Amino acid sequence: MGKILVTGATGNVGRHVATRLAKAGLEVRALARDSERAQLPVETVRGDLTSPETLEPALDGVESVFLLWPGPSTEGAAGTITAIAKHARRVVYLSADVEDLADDREPAYFHQEVERLIRHSGAGWTFLRPGGFAANTLMWADQIGQGVVRWPFGQAARSLIHEKDIAAVAVHVLTSAGHNGAKYVLTGPEQLTQAEQVRVIGEVLGREVRWEELPVDEAREQLLAAWGDPSFVDLALQGWEAFVTRPERVTDTVERLLGRPALTFRRWAEDRAADFS
């Protein structure tokens, strides 16, 4: 098996992908904007996905690429994917559940454009389409420490997935045959409302944490201060609101591919408990 390039290798998913591949004894190279600070157990090369001209050293000798696009802008994507296709025979792209989000419930539209570019690049491809990331609940860490989470749409139900499961599926796809042209929708094994997610985190931490519904207008002000982009904020709020009446779907894809059930949200909270302290 040829060399595998892992992009987004300093993030929640990419770090697990690079580490798993290295432990399997495979030839791995990681791409990072700051290769000296990445602190990864594999060869790390400096490069920026949004600047295709910086990628040649990282792509040299590469057969497969695990691609995580640093959205939401697709600036530079066409040139980058063209460069990747000149070297690599296959691309495993960490996308989003774009078909389920066709009504723009969430700001995942850039994934659709990146997928289109990959499909027309000439390289073989597999799309991993996870739903909500369990790690996104870390945004509540400070509030959980205070014993109450004030946030909108407490009854929004999601099937959050552990980043370790996404990475395990990515490694399986990168290292086995039969996945070309596949679009795998990945979720956790259960639906939990946001209020239930907070309760589970509190139970794992051994403390009582309650949910308090935050008016949408107040939430929008907070998100605008944090994110700055009004359209991005509004799409996110619309997404959470939609999950109240149309919960995020649950799939068995992780179990079918890995031969074991997807990890629960409680397991994720146990693995990440230190991040809430």
C-alpha cells in the first residue's frame, strides 16, 4: 500500500486517523499549516489546502488522501483538488450529511461543492458523511462547569457521533477495497436531545447540570459575537430548530463497516471528561 496523506491532522478526527494509520505500520504523511507545532507521530509537511501551490511537497509519492476541507469558503478548492488528483489515485473526503441537509438546515453547503469537484477530478473517491459531532458539545464546557447550560432548542434531537468512530471508518476505507464511489452516512447509535446531552455529561462528571432554555434572540447575539457571519449564524439556528420536529437520523453504517456498534454519547463524554473540568 502506498503513502497516505492525512489533512486536518491536528484536528479531532484527523489526529486519530494519522495515529491509527501509523500504529498499523503504514506509511503516513500529515499536512499542517505549522508542521513544527503539530506534534504528530508521523512525518509532517507544511502546507495550506487553500493555497494549492504549497501542496507539492506533501503530495509527492502519495497514493491516497484523507481530505478534510477547512470550510466554509471553497476558495482554492478547485486548484487543490486538481493537484491532489495529479498524484493520488483515491480521495476519502470527510464531508457532511449533505443530502439530509438539502433544505439548508445547517451551513454545510460548501461540502456539496467540494464533493462535486472531487467527483469530476478523475481520482477514485469515497465520501464520509457524518451527522453532528459529539465534540461540538464542548462549546458548553464553561457553562457545564457552572452547573447550568443556557442554550436554545433543548428538545432538538441529534445522533451525535464520536470522532473516534469517524476516524476508524476513515482508516478502514483507506486500507481496504470496495469503497470506491461510496457515500457513507455516519451517526451515533442513538438520538438524544440537547437537554439530554447535558444531563449525560453531568452524570459522567458526577455533578448535576441543568438545562435552561435561552431565547433565540439572545442566542443569536452571542453567536454573532463569536462567529461574526449573520448568514452562518441564522443557518445554524435554523438547523437546531429543525431538529426539534425532525430529529437527526440514525444509521447503522459504523456497525456495518467496523463490525461493532457505534460508540455512545456517554462513552464520548467519558473519553472527553477532562475537557469539561
